[in-house]
Amino acid sequence: MDLESHQFITFFEAEQAAQLCEIAIVEKYPNQTVIFEEGARSDCLYLLLEGRVEFRKKIGPNQYRKLTTAFPNAFFGELGIIDGQPRSAQAIADGYALLGRVPEEGFMKVLDGARGSVITKLCSYMVQRLRDTTEEYIQQQLHKEKMVLMGEMLNTVIHDFKSPLSSINLASSMLKEQHPDEETEEWCDLIQAQTRRMAAMAEDFLEFARGSAVLNPKPVNLSSALQRFEKLNLVYFQEAQAKVEIECPPDLVLKIDEGKLLRVLQNLVGNAVDAFNGRPGRIEILVTQQEQGVEIEISDNGPGIPLEIQDRLFESFVTHGKPQGTGLGTAIAKSIVDAHGGKILFDSVPGQGTTFYIYLPLNLVSLEDPEAVHS
């Protein structure tokens, strides 16, 4: 988008619009560049031409709460110029942002010469934006209350889980001792592995409710981790008639939290299996090493993600067509990938299937110390 076609410029008559375009300074802000800090002097307004800008309030040392996000054709910063107050929030480039920066003095001169109808249109837009921001903030507060309630419930669930899980582990250990044949040992090991997974899943839910994923990264052979994932889910896949194919470089070692990354796969693959709805299906997991990182591609031939939820797929409590679904699977997956410094995207065509792309930064571990690698 160019300056001339930005909606803020179109509010003004031709002569004034030309003046604004002349004084505007177009600048590109790389990802996570702070445009202005909360409390800073309001010395200009910004016209968003490309990219996104996130607004957030500081709630503690290096801690922020997101308020809203601006998209191309939006403008911001004018209220501080008009009322003379400092910036009420921090503005930061989300991905990147191309902005037209209009200095305070030039803007006020143009505004002083504007007709009443221009002022009315400008005020109407600002009032509507304030209404939208207020509504978004209310929804965030409601979401926060839901998460607090969920955290309290999960604390109780985890506490109640401990006793039966301990009993299951004890019973499987006794069976293993009394029947030391290879098949019994294998099934007992699987039982104990699954109980550990159950405890870890509950903890993951609790961390998500608290708003953070706590990582315990270690060097992990990714191919071996995926084999463990397949083994733990073998019975599940067979019963669901889901054929799972995994392809991964055998010597690819990353410093990751294996349990949490497998939780991401469990959520995404589980969603695919649920979408098959009892019909046979195929899921492919393909890992490729790239110049700047590692890509994990998870594709299925299911019905695809409905268009009505695609824009909100990674938000909490968003689900469709799953009576038992919580709407937290993809949200937790994103929080774990984000905690690893990665990104998660998807491409879905209704009726044809879905592909998730997980990008992890290149954090390869040297194979010189094989004992440090969990394989």
C-alpha cells in the first residue's frame, strides 16, 4: 500500500492529502523493533502501510500484556498528539512493519486547516477504534478468567491423579518382576511410559493456564524421538485405522524439550485422527534440515479445517465438530513451539486435508559427545 491510498490520507481533501504525503517519512521496522515505548512523548502519528504492529502494556520486568494488533490501512498515535498525553502503550513490529511517520507539527498544521466534515470523519473513526479496542480487552479479560479457573481445576486433577498413577506404576513394576519374559517387560514398560505421559500432559495444561511453557531442553536425536512417539501411539493408530509414515534424517540432533515437542505432535496428529471420524486415513511426518533451522511437516488427507475457524485456530477454546474437544490442543502446541523460539503455520483445504509446518531454529548439537544425546 502506498501513502496516497491509505485511509487516513483519504479523510482529507486533495491539497491537505498532498501535504501529509509530503511530510510523511516512510520507514521499515524489522521484527520486534520497538516503534515507541509506553510513556514516551507523543511526537508523531503513524500510518501502517505493510505488516503488523502489536500494542502492549508493561505488567512487570520484561513482561507485557498484549492489547491489540494493527493491520495495514490502520493509523495510530494521533490521540497523544491531540490531547498532549504520553504514549499509553508500547508499539512493536510484529513480523515487520512499513510505516509512514507524520511529525506532530506538520499534522497539527494540516488539521488546523481542515474542514469540519474532515474532523467529523476522523473522530468517528477514532471512536469506533476505541470501541473495538475496548471489546477486545474485555474478551481478553474473560479469557484470562477462564484460564485461571482452568488452572485451579487442573491443580485438583493433578493432585488426584498422583495416587492412581503411582498404583499403576507399582502394579506394572510388580508384574515385570514376576513375569520377566520379553513380551511382558515390553508391555509393562509401555504402561509406565504412558502414565508418565499422562502426568506430563496434565502439567502441560497447567503451564499453559499459567501463561508459559517451562522448557527442559536437552540434546535429542529427533529420529529416535519420533520412533518413540510412533511406538507409544501404535495401538491408538491401529484402532483408528490411521497409517502414519515418518521420515527424518537419522543423525539430526537438536537441543529441545522432547516431551513437550512430542506433545505438539500428539495434539496435531490426534486432531487429524479425530477428523478421520473412524474412516481410514494417512498422516505423514516429514523432517527436513534447512539452512536456518529444521522444518517438521505434518500432513493428512482428512476433511481439512473449516474455513470459519482457520483465522482463530491457535486461539484457546476454538474447536469444531469435536463433541469432546477442549479447543486447547493447537493453542498449547503454539505456546510450546513459541517457547522453543520457533513458528507454527498451516495450510488447509476443506475436503483435501491439512498440513502443519513447524519451524525450529537451528540449534544443532555436536555428535562428538554421544553420551549427551538422548537417543
